[in-house]
Amino acid sequence: MKEIRPVGGKLIFGVSFWMVLLLSLHTFGQRATTGTADIDGGKLYYEVMGEGPALVLIHGGGVDRRMWDDQFQVFAKHYKVIRYDVRGAGGSEYPKKPYSHSRDLYGLLRFLKVEKTSLVGLSRGGRISISLILEHPEMVETLILVSSNLGRLPQAYRERFSQVLTTIHQEGLVPAVEVFLDDPFLAPGQKHLRARRQMREILTDNLPLFLFSRDSKLDQRLDPPVHQRLDELNLPTLILSGDQDHQLARANADAWKAGISGAQKVVIPDAAHLANMDQPERFNQVVLDFLAVSLDISASQH
């Protein structure tokens, strides 16, 4: 694998920016395929765009697939990109019986006839990604963890969730969303106005159900937890962290790099927990460069 090196103050993995720009015309006018899949007694909403190696985007808690709006079409210029709403989020059904996010993802990939894929998991999406790899290592080619605490949430996160839930009960949803958006770590930064407008809409649609069901016994997780099984991972892995995220979250990223053999880590400047929304252009370039090298895609193919 090529060494990550700084060029002009930015981290580059060896893929030409201009090549990526020129090839951006490849999917001009392309439309997404959308649908729902019956998976393990529930319906999951999904969207697919692009051609080439499969790439799945897995969102975090309290949001839905729309948090990837700045990545979906960009990545689809080079890959077959799949984004979906996990159970209880967006257009997917709320669970009525015990379920597993990783079994859901496996079922969705089988439904879409995907045999191998790369995974990009943000926050809770990282835990889902690793769970799938541990259960079906043959299906995953590369892993990108974004702001993933893998169950070791900073106490500051838990306190904010509790505060938001109390505000919902006492004042209603609109004030509660603003309490969430005031968080210096979990929400897009104050100066990222477009991301904050988008996040406000996504939170309004998803936040109450997420908070009410966050500790649901229906959500079946691996035991022992995934952060204790990192030494079982054997695939190209990139760990992304925002330099404005909580210090304990950044420490977790360091621990995951140390625990996953050969893992690389990149810090996104001027970004917090939602690094892909705070700094979409930087985020996209780092991800595309890593994937091109990890999947051994030459510039002429990419």
C-alpha cells in the first residue's frame, strides 16, 4: 500500500485530483435506484447509484441516509454506492422483534446481489461495519471507520442525549433539536451553516425515535463487543477523526488504529463528529484516495 504523504498541506494517497475531477463527468445525469427490501421481518429503505466495486455508506444514530448527501453522488462516479436507513431510521420500519443491524446489512447485500463490498461506517455505523466483517469476513474488502466509538461513548455524549430527551418531554421536539445542534462535538460546527440546516431537518425526522429506542433490548449486538475483537480484523482499514471531536472520541480513534493491524488514521481539520458534513470535500478526497489504493484501482480505471 502506498504511503500517505503530505502534499501542499493536504494528505494525498497518490490519486490525481485532476483525474478525479475529469472523471466526475462519468455519472452526469445518473439517477439513483430506490426501493425497500424485506429483511428478517422488517422493511429497509435503500438507494443505489453508480457502477463498479460496491461501496456501502452506513449512517450513525439519530440520523438517516441523508447525512451522506455530499458523498452519495460523488462516490457514485467511481463505485456502485449503496446507502440505506437502518431499522427505525428514515424510510425503514421500526423493529417489532429482536434484530441485528449486521444481519440486516448482510440481508440487504444478499437482496442486492452484492458479493463483496467496501464499508464506510460513521459512529454507530462503524460498529455495524465491524460486526458484519466478524460474521462474514469474505464479504468485505476495505473498511473506513468515521468517528466510531464502537460502544465506548464519551460521557459527554451520553449527557447530551439525556438533556435532549428531557427537553423533548418538557418543551417539545423543536427546542430539543436546537439543544442537540448546540453540542460542540456531535453537531456540525456553528460556521458550517448548510450542514446545520440539513442536520436540523434530519434530526427532526429521526431524533425522538432514536432516543426513545437507543437502549432497546431488541438490538442484538455481538458479545464480546466489537472493540474487544479488533485483532480479528485483517483488511485495509482507514480511521477518520475530526480534530474538533471530543478528546475521548479522538483517543478511541487512536486505540482503534493501534488495535487493527495495518490500520491508517487521518485527522480531518476543522471537523467534529460529523466530519463528512463539516468538511465534505476534504473527506471525500481522503476516502477516494484510500479506496483507489486499497482496491488497487489504477488512475486509468478510476
